[in-house]
Amino acid sequence: MMQRDDTVQSVLERLEDLEKYPDETLVPYKEFEIDEKTYYFTPGGFLYRKDPDTEALGGFFCGYLTDEVWHYRTDDS
């Protein structure tokens, strides 16, 4: 059974709200920290939490953005 991560849920909800937060942009593989945890998006809008103390990509899949939201928030066409 997977635990719900409220931090991840709030990040995804904010990014999906194109009307309230229209200027948020995303860059694939650009890391960001929330609550001492490091996250990044892969191309296509897949969100991962990076393993502590590692430089390599990988980690735990946390969720994803819809194609519509991902394309709106990135330079992908």
C-alpha cells in the first residue's frame, strides 16, 4: 500500500491550476526542494522524488501532470 504524500499532491494541484497560477514554468530535470526533499520532473510531466545523497537520476515516482498542463508549462511543442 502506497502512502499519500500531501506535499506532492499540493504541488501537482497548484501546477494543474492554469487559471490561478498561469506563470509557473517547468524545465525537465531541474531539481527543486520542498520540506527538505528534492523533486524533479522528467519530460512528459512525470514527477519524481530524488533519493537522498545521490547524484544519479532515479528515485520514487510521485505522480504526473496531464499532457495539456505539461505542454502549457514547458517549451515543449
